[in-house]
Amino acid sequence: MSWVTVVWSMISAACLTLAGVHLPVWLRDRTAWPSFFFSLLALATAIFAICESAMLHAQTPADYATAIRWAHIPIWLINLSLVAFVRTYLRAGRSWLGWSVIGLRTASLLPNFTTGQGLNYREITTVVRVPFLGEDVSAALGTPNPWMLVGQLATCLLVVFVADASIMAWRRGNRVAALTVGGSATFFALAGIAQSILVFWGVMQAPITISLFSLALVLTMAYELSRNVLRASQLVQELRESEERMALAAEAAKLGIWVRDIARGTFWASPRTRELFGVSPTEPLDLDRLLVKVHGDDRDAVRQALSEEAEGVGEYHTEFRTTSSDGGIRWILAQGRVDFDTSHRPIRTRGACSDITVRKQAEQEMVRLRQEIAHAGRVSVMGQLASALAHEINQPLGAILRNAEAASLLLQTAPPDLDEIRSIVDDILADDQRAGAVIDRMRAMLRRHDLEVQPLPVSELVGDVAALVRPDAAVRQVKVVVEIADDVPPVLGDRVHLQQVLLNLISNGMDAIDEAGRKARLIVVSAALVGTQTVEIAVSDSGPGIPHDRLEEVFGSFFTTKATGMGMGLSISRTLIETHGGRLWAENRDGGGASLRFTLPVASATT
């Protein structure tokens, strides 16, 4: 067997081997298009090497013409696969230029099979023997076919296309691939076209050995793809190490991790997740089985969170309870995100969950302590108003006593004046209701109270507090004025807690007026709609105001300027307002005095 036959057989074998290595990559992963087009390129090069070997061993012009004519089929496939490889691997290249290459090369097949003795020769007159690799091989002499210019133009455009794509990839920072793929493809394509021009146009007499350049191109591209395989192997190792670190971190943080593959319908959960939901290590898992473990009162909310996540939100964060087999309750915090495909369809959900039972218990204890402090604050304020309220109650009680004595005297007359007695009884009932209203307001403020959020008319809310403080204000000679705008809608809140806030603010305002000793002794409680979803309530006084550097400090716990104060009133008030979703702040009025303002949500905006 001759050296030429061995070499060209090795070229075909090498290309077929490389095609066989990379084609299964695409078969396993249909997104690996570079591997697919490389396999086509290697296969086409192997076929072209067979055709070229037949040309080198042709004994007659007819044999040479047949070999070179059929060689244009793998050449066409080489052009097609190279354009597609560059586009998919470098992610660059102008589409119109690539299609021009494929179009011209496809068009060249027509004259190849219909004119002369192929695309390259109109007529092959003779086959000569020329030395190559220590032996004689065949080379053709004849009349060039002008249609050959179509194929050579396609090859020139291919060089331009590859060079342009390489420059684009280089500018994007993908310089190694641009140099390896783009540089080699450009160089070997130029070498091949230079040889074909010189030989087919009769400039020099030499055998066609384009397979050597094509093999070099295939080997270069295979090397580049092997770099990706090596990099993938490194990534697998890095991923494995990352997973080990993540597992260690999750174990240290006592986090449960789960992954749901929506497309395949599979569900994976870490041992910690199974433990949190009370699922055995061997029990098959899916989303429905986990939802069964969720407390019945929380199940719909969890389903809703997962549904919103899949519909496009992309992330979710929810807290819920799970029930164990012994009836115990455990609080779980779950958060995660969803992955979407190119059509924005959910394909995978990942999440982490943790046990927050201790935190929930602490929050509940904090709420209980906050309510205790708020209750203590109400008791303290009511204690300050005790003397004035006692006077307020004594007035209707004294009137009841006098009316009762008068009715007793009238009953002793004969006949008794029933109309007068009836009038006296009506007065007694009115005084009794007046005293009862004062006592009811006191009881509402003093009893222990859980948060009961409901729509509240602002005028009624402020009016009840104003009625409660007016006796004390009268004793202090302070005028309390209520100014509620007509367009103020009901607010959403707890009646007792909001009345406590107003009571604190009004009491502080009257204390400030007493300390200032001013002649103008006025408290104004106003309310107005701000925007469309917020009501702002202000308690303004005619006192000395607040130093600018203490406008925020006054809300700190245990901050007070009073000799007998505890410094908790404004701190409690701010906490209560923030619990309602509003904010409380202080500012000084232009004409003197301070104004404490807070916001509340409009009832219709949240219900």
C-alpha cells in the first residue's frame, strides 16, 4: 500500500473517529449544536478525503472527472457545517453573509453536474503523474470551467464570514475561541483556495491536497471543543465541591433544601427537609405529599404563594405551620425561586426551609409584653386623669341625688305631680347615661386588649378621646379643639390602641403647656386625607416646642423631661402606630408649640 493511500486513509479515519466522538454529545444534549455541526464537518472532510484519494490515484481523465465532480458534495457540506459551527460556537457572524456562502455553494452544484466535466474543468484533456510523498500521483490538465468562479467566490465569502465572526467574538472578550477557531479556519481556508486557484486555473501543475488543510482545520476545532470538555470536567469538580460546601453550610444552618423539576415531574428533598415535614427518608415525595403536612389553616396560602411564583413572580417567601404525628405544631419559613425556559414556562423550582418555631414563640411573647406595656401605659394615663374624671362622674351623680330627693318630696304630696316626677325621672336617666358613658370609656381604656383591626370613623375616634380629656383640660384651663376635614374617610385600626395614642399625645401637649406657663392654652386635634390611601392626624399644642436636636430623641424608651415621668408614652405610641402600618413623628410649628403627627391607612385601601 502506498504512502499516499495510508495518509489519506488516516485522514478519513481520524475525521470519522472525531465525528463518532462528538455526535453522541449532541444526541445526549440536543442543545449542544456546536458538537453536531463539528461532527458534520468531520464527516464531510472524511468523505472529501476519499474523493481526493480517488483523484490522486485516477488513471484516466474520466476517472479524475468523476472523482472531482462528486467531491463537491462534501465540499458543500463542509461549507454548510463550518458556517453553522462558527455561528453556534462563537455566537457571532452576520447571518446574511453566512446564507450567501451557503447559497452560492449550493448554486455551484448545478453547473457542477450539468456543464463540462464538473465545476472545475470544462474538459480534462489528460492526467499526468507528478511526484508527491515519494511516489507519483495524478494531476489533471485541461480547460478550466468559468463556472468555477461561483464556488471560489463562495469560498472567499466563507473566509470573510469567519474573519468577521472572529473579530466580533474577540471584541466581546472571547479571544481564545476567536483566535483558535476563527484564525485557523481563515488560514486554512485561504490556503485551500490558493491551491485550488493555482492548480485549476493552470498556474502550476500539482496534485490537489486540500484534505490536508481540512484535516488541520478539523483538528484545531476538535482541540477547541476538547478545551470545553476539559472545562466542563473542571466545572463538574467545582460543582461537586460547591455542593459539598453548600451541604455543610445548610447542615450548620439547619436548612432544608428541595428541588422540584416541573418538566420531569420529579421532587428531591434533603434529609433536613424530610425531617421538618415529618417524612421518612425512604418515603416517595412530591409537592402534594408535602402540602398534606402543612397545617390546614395555612395550606391555601402556601398553594397561593407557589401558584404566584409559577405564574411569573419568580420568587416566593412564606411562613406556615406543619403538624407532626403527635399533634405538635412547628413553624416553617420557606423561600425559593423558579426557573423559566425561553418561552417563560416554569421548568424548575428550588427552595430552602428552616424551623422558626423558637422565633415565632419569641414574637408572640414580644406581642404579649407589648400589650402589657401598652396596658400599663393606659392605666398610668388614666391615673393622671383620675381626679378630673372623678369630678366628671360626680356631676351627674350629684344631679341624680338632687333629682331623687325632689322626686321623693313630690311623692309625699297629695295628689303627686306625675308630670313633674316624670320629668325628674327623665333627668335621672340622662345623668345616669352620662356617668355610664364616662365609666365605659374608662373601662375600655383600662381592660387588657388584643389587637382588633376594623374600620373606624375618624371623627368618632377623636371625639371619644376629646370627651375623655375635656374634664382634665378644664381643670388645667386648656381648650381642646377638634378639626376634622369633611372628606376624611374611615381608617383601619384598633379603637382602644389608637385612642391610647391620642390620649398620650394630648396629655403630653397639656403637660408642655403647663410647663411653659403661657397665656395661650390650646390643643388642636386635626385630621386630613393625604393622597388617596392615607389619613394624617395631628395633635398640636401652644407649648414651648421641642428642641430641634430632640425631635427624634423624644420617641426613645425612658426619655422624659418630667420629674415624675417614665418616658414610655411616646415610645409606646410609636410602636402602636407602626403596628398599624403608619408612622409617628414630631415637628415644631411656625407660630410656636409642637405638633405630633401620625398616619393611618384608609380602610377602603386595605379591605
